[in-house]
Amino acid sequence: MVISINIPALLFPAISLLLLAYTNRFLVIAQIIRELHKKYLEHDDKVLIMGQIKNLRRRLTLIRDMQILGVLSFFFCVLSMIFIFSGQLDFGSYLFGFSLILLLASLVYSLRELKISTKALDLELSKMELGRRTRL
């Protein structure tokens, strides 16, 4: 299958926005970790905080991996454009296909991280609801 240079070029804005979203996720996690570090130093109940640390470490690893996959996807997309531009259409098409696979893997990691973060927020909400019921 032969593609034109326009097809990979269409992916540029999407990958750029995706990487920006991943970076924002990373920055939010970094801020949460810094706040949790303060709590860890101030509070005696380290068991609850250790569970949160484990969750955040897992999310941080997923975000790192999805950023790596996103960057590699962008790299192979650019590389495919170079090969298509130089007239090696078949090889450029294969590289573009590989960049799509990497992008898909990045999105799967993103879904996993989203599921973990949602679960963590659900736990926090449950604790608040339970605390409210016991005070009534």
C-alpha cells in the first residue's frame, strides 16, 4: 500500500496534542507526589500514605511509558514522511503503520492510567462518604 506524504502529516497535530495532555498528567502527578511527601513527613499514619504512594508510582510508570510510546510514534511518523518524500513509498508506508501501532499502544497505556486514577478518586470519595455517615 502506498500513501502520500499528506497522510502522516495529518497525524502531527494529534500526536502533539496527545503529548501535551500526557505532560499535563505528569505535572499533576508530580504535584500530588510533592503534597503527599509533605503529608508523609507530618503524619504518623504511614500505612494509608504508603498505599497512595504505591498507586502514584504505578501511575507515574504508566505515564512515562505512554510518553515514550507517544514520542516514538511521532519519531516514526516523521521518519515515514522523510522516506515518502525521498521516493521510498513502500518503506515509508510501513514506518507510518508502525507509528500508528505505537500510538495505539500509547493510548492503551493512557486508558490503563485513567482507570487507575479514577479508581483512586472513587476510594477517596468513599472514605469521605463513610466519614460523613459515621458523624451523623
